[in-house]
Amino acid sequence: MAKKRILSGMRPTGPLHLGNLHGALANWKNMQDDYECFFFIADWHALTSDYDTTAPIQGYIMDVFIDWLSVGLSPDKCTLFVQSHIKEHAELFLLLSMITPLPWLERNPTYKEQIAELKNKDLSTFGFLGYPVLQAADIIIYKANGVPVGIDQAPHVELTREIARRFNHFYGDIFPIPETILTETPKILGIDRRKMSKSYNNAIYLSDSPDEVRDKVAQMITDPQRARRSDPGNPDVCNVFSFHQLYSDEQTVQRVDRECRHAEIGCVECKQLMAENLVKALAPVHEKRTYYETRPDTVRAIIEHGDQAARAVAVETMEQVRAAIRI
Ligand code: TRP
Ligand code: SF4
């Protein structure tokens, strides 16, 4: 039986962190053997909010791409590419914009939230309102069966389904209706116990050096109720413990759990223990990162290879689309 096709994308907003690793990336990696995978960098989508600061985007594309390769997304198994290199997305976006009712976009919860949240930014643009239409084009141009995304992106996939249905209704059955494949949110938080995010300045990056990792771990907020070394702690509410569960062996996890509850281990020591295990786990990622960072031409060739494979599919879909619309 043919493998199902999945597709997902990330905006190029700079290097990826452990939240991305245990969220989207881990999920993508797990899927690369069982699905025909298309993963791309949504650089046009970055423009919808950062249209006035475009200089860093090319560097961010390389950052993200190298992170993908370093954690083990394989160009032999998946099609890895850059959105703006496949101009067909723009053509389909234009055609879909003709059939997308404005109210569908205006009631999009993500749209309303972002407008309210990013007050210092003028987001009353055509492009920002049309963000989900471009995303729909990204997805259906590859006839994806599934879209692995976090819960924040679920409304966009829902809109994609509606737009694809509307297209099929007007012009004939060309597009499969893609399923949302929900990615579990990672259990780990940022060093300040908020959601790990670049904009909160609380993230540990895949590209952080061992000393940066140690330094950030030392700053991590632990069980807030544990004020003194002599107070017993509660690992269940401690973010450092969540990291232990991901990076330390079972024996260490059990020992920390017990000794924390009896005030037999201090947070400083507990963090050092975890930091060393985290540094060890990141070592192979760093090694690959160094390899690719010093070979930008190799990275560019991998991107070019992915672009070609993606383009072949997109070109074929667009031929069918033009024929269906008779234009
Ligand atoms: N909007 C997505 C995000 O911000 C990125 C994205 C663009 C995407 N096009 C996509 C994700 C298509 C899945 C499918 O994370
Ligand atoms: Fe958290 Fe470890 Fe401190 Fe317990 S000892 S509160 S698990 S950092």
C-alpha cells in the first residue's frame, strides 16, 4: 500500500530550541519512515508579520535547515525545501483567494489573537489576513493527506479543509481533504517556567554551547515552594525534574525523585547532574551542526535537491488546477 503523504512547515524565526525538538521535530522524525514527508520553511509566511525586517530571514532559513539536519531529519527520507523557491504556491494562493469568503478569515481565532497581542505592529494588511489561504495552498498543492501541527495551528488546517472542499465543489475533485495530526506539546518549560519561546528569552537552543547550556540550567526556576536546601521539594512541579525525565537514566530519575522529597539533594547539585546529561545528549547534534555549518554549499545542495522534488509535484498539481478552472 502506498504511504500516506504528510506535510508541515515552520516559519524561519531563528535557531530552534528544546521545545521545538520535543514538539514538532520529534514528531516529524518519528513519521519519516511511515509517511511520505514534505517539510518546508515558510519564509513567505515570515513576511506576513516581519515585512519590515527582512534582512535576517536568509540566515534564519539556514539556521532552521541546519537544525533539521542535525537532529536527524533525513533528506533521503523526506522532501525538505523552502516555500519561496516553489513559485507555484503563490499562483495557487492567488486562485484560492478568489474563492475564500472574507468572513472565514476574519473569524479565524489566530488572526484575532495576534492582532490583539502584537499591538506595536501594524498587522492590518491583506497578507496577514490571507495567512491561512497561503497555508492552504502550501498544503493542498502537494495533495497532503495529513498535517502534523501543534494545537495553535489547528484552526488553519480546519480552514484549509474548508477551502479545499469549496475548490472541489466548484471545479471538481482535485484535492484530498487533509487531516490534522495533532502534535503533543512538550512537557518541558523555559528556564523561567513559562512556555519555552524565543520571544520570552527563556529557551535553551539546540545550538547552545555546553557552557551556555550549563549556565541556563543553573538559572532554571525549580519547585517555587522549596526556599531552603533543608526544605523538602516536589519533583512533580519542578521543571528541572521534567528535564531529568527526558535526559537522565531511570536510576538517576528515581534517586532525584526520592532525595528531593527528603531534602537529601540540593537544587544546585540536581541541576548540575541534569545539565551534564543534557550536554551529553546534545553532543551528537552539535557534531552534525558543526559539520553542516562549515559546509554551506552542501546545505544549499540539499535544499536544491528538496526544492526540485517538491517543484515536480507542485507543477503537476497546478496543471490540473488550471485545466479544472479553465484558465
Ligand atoms: N503557520 C505555520 C506556523 O507558524 C507554518 C506553516 C506555513 C505551515 N504553512 C504551513 C504548517 C503548512 C503546516 C502546513 O507554524
Ligand atoms: Fe527540582 Fe531537583 Fe530541586 Fe528537587 S532537587 S526541586 S527536582 S531541582
